[in-house]
Amino acid sequence: MFTIFARLPRIHRALIIFFVVLIFIAILLPEPKQLAPNKTLYQVGQSYDVAIAPEKLISDDYEPSTAVLRWDKQTVGSGDSAALLFQRAGLSSRTLYELTTSSKAIQQQLTNIRPGDSFVFGFNSENELTKITHKINPYETFVIDKTAQGYRSSIEEKEIQYQYNYAQADISSNFWNAGIQAGLTANQIMELAGIFGWDIDFALDIRKGDSFKILYQEKIFEGEVIGRGKIIAAIFTNQGDTFKAILDDNTGNYFDEEGRAMKKAFLRSPLDFRRVTSNFNPTRRHPVTGKVRAHRGTDYAAPVGTPIWAAGDGVVQKSAYNQFNGNYVFIKHSNTYITKYLHLTRRYVKTGQRVKQGQTIGTLGGTGRVTGPHLHYEFLVNGVHKNARTVKLPQSKSLTGKTKATFIANAKIRLDNLEKYGRLLAMQ
């Protein structure tokens, strides 16, 4: 056999030796099961018990479930209280107390309720209160959520869009009627009077033929107009004089096209515009005595109780009563200016008290020597009576520098838009 093996070519002998050695090694190797670690193997489809430590499953930040499974809507009826509302929702007075003492915002929402208001209560699987919602308006909802730390409130807001609208009118009878005919709301009419109230006395100065035009915002929600925003720009022509006012977005105040403040140190009129019984007239005949005497002021007729405003910032020089002036208030605004308010029904300020422009200092009446209820208003400059309608008034702070330059550029755009909308309206 070895003789046969020896006769074989060398390469054949080498291959035979290699395969013999390979077979021998394979015989000596252990089986695959003997090579695996000594532990149980898991079989597919077989179930096994697993040891779990319960303490590892509890988080320090664990909060009870706040998922809402049930909603309950309650509407406030006439005479209903928050306690009754909660009772109908199946909630205790203690829950109401916990809510109203958790924050001022929640207290206000749950205590200042009116008939027609609706509250939606949300409960979880344990029938515990987890959420309350109250619709404030079409685009704002007040939300109360229960958390591990207590009750938390927030306001969910839906997006509101704005668009421009335009209105104009020529005054034929009075300013108020012209505003109504132009489609303005009562608030817009008063806002417009407030913007120009430092330059125009709307009780005295309005004449037939005066005119105004305004560019204002409209609030759009889900494609519908839901309200009106601020006046963006306005032009008012009064007795041949034209005044322009543009809103400054940064301050919320109005300035003219050159950045000068519309607001002055004094109001032209110390009350809402109404019918006037007499203009400034130095030779007016006294209504009681019939004698011609200087009438150093302006009389405003308005309903008794109409609020009277301080024309400017100052200190009350005198707040008293006598048989001629009735209840009266004198305000010293500086060493230069003094304003006087006579025949009041009530006085709301005392001598020495500081007052702000527009602050109510009393109410219109008919006390003292008068023929009927009215306000007698006087304006003194360095002790000399002046016509409050025409006297030149000191201005408030105007814009300067880069702020002024930016405003003037924006003002031009807004005035151009105002004129553009006016032309479009005229074409319709």
C-alpha cells in the first residue's frame, strides 16, 4: 500500500495527506451543544417568566392621568352662582374653593360670571376634574388644567388677521351724525374726536362743510369681520384748516406727518362735545342781571352729571363753593396757566391735590348764579383770560432723530394708503 502511495505524483500525495489530517481534526472536535454556555436556551413561541423589580417602574415625576374622557357643558342662567354651576356639574364647593384660591386669573373667571356664559368641565377615567374651558370671545378661550402641582390657567388664542377699511364724511348737521352716516361705531367717533381734541373743540368749532376721512383696521376671524381696530391715519378739515394724524405703532400715540405730537398740554374742551350756549364773548350780557359785562369764558350745555375733565396736568388751586360760582374748581398748571370750572354739581378733587389731564374733577350742574345747568370754563395765561378755542397751546414731546425719520417714512405710506382707499371708494 505504501509502495502504491510512493508511486503517486508528489502533488497527489500532498492532497491525500491534507484531507486525512482535516478528517482527523473534525473527528476530534466537540459537538456544537458542548460549545454553548451552560444556560437554558429560549425557544421561539414559548412563554417564560421574567423577574421585574416594581420600584424600578415608578418615576419621581409621575402624575395622575389627565386624559379627558367625559365633557360636561354648563351654561350660566339668571341668578346662577359659580357654586350652583359646580353643583350641577357634580363638583363640590371645596373644589371651587381650591380653584378660586389657586390664582387671581382663575378667581376672576369663576366669580365674574354672567347669564349666558358657558363652562365646559372635563373629567378623567376616575371621574376627577382635570380641565375647565371658558370661551371669552370667538378667538380666545380661558383654560384651566389640573397638574401634580395644582391648577394652572392659560389662554388659548386663535389667529386674528387685520385688514384696512376706509370711511369719510362731509358734516352737514353735526359731527356725531356725520360719523354715524359714515358707518363709524360710537367708539370710533369718540376715538376720532380724541385724536384731534387738542386742536379742535368739537363742542364749539365744528361747522357745516367740515369733513374727515380715516383709515382704520378691521379684525378678521375665519373670514368674517368680528370687530374694528385702531384708526391708522386720519385727516380732518375744520373751518378751512386741515389736520393730519398718523398712528405710531411703537408708542401707540398719534403724530402729524412731520412727527409732531397731536397731544398738547391742554385739551381744547374739558368734556365730551355737546351743544354750546355761548362762545367766548368779552361783551356778553349777563343772563341773570341783564347787564353787559365781560364773559371771560365759554359755557357748555350738557346733561347734569356729565363728567368734567382736567384740561391739563396740574395742582388744584381751589376746590370750594360760593353763591356766584356754585361748586367750582381752579387748577394751576404752571406759573403761566390756570383753568377754572364753575357751576359743578359735585367736586371730586380737593385743594392741593395733583390731577392728570383727562381726570374727572367733577360733574356738570347748575349751582350758583345760573339760569340753567351748564359748565362755565375759563382759560388764563399769565393772569389774562384767553379764548380756550384759539389760544396757542404748548405741545407734548414730539419725535426726534432716527425714530422721527422712521415715523415720517411710515406716515407717508399710511397717508398714501388713505388717499388710495378714498379713490377706490369714489370709483364704486
